[in-house]
Amino acid sequence: HLLTLLRPTIRLMKVSRNFSGFDLLLRSLHVAIPQLPVPLFLLVMICILFGSIMWHVEHIEGEPVSDDNPFGSIPRGMWFSIV
């Protein structure tokens, strides 16, 4: 079961050996990894903030989550802010 999940990743690794641009991408990611936590943290915080704002603005008290009320929970509002 695990092998079927890893098959696309293994294929990508096999194909990527032939492309020099992929090596450049990997080297640049390796250099940038120490700086990535700050932008990722800010992205998560902004997503939570806007999801909460959408939930607060659109929330109707006591109404369950339905197609009429797509912002019935904060995670659904976060999903809407990402998409």
C-alpha cells in the first residue's frame, strides 16, 4: 500500500535526474529553507485571520452549516480564503 502512495514521487525523482533546472530548484530551496518559516507562519496567520473574519461577518447564530451558509465554521471560512 505504501509503495502505491510513493510511486508518483519515485517517478518524479527518476524523471528529474534528466533536467538541470530541477537541480537548480533544489539548490535554491536548500539555500532558502532557513528563511521560509517566517513567511509560512505569516501565511497561516493571515489565513486564520481572514477565515475568522469571514465566519464572523457571515455567521448566522444557531443556523447549521448548509449550502445556504457556507461559512458555518472557521475552517470553512479559511478554505474559502485560500481558494
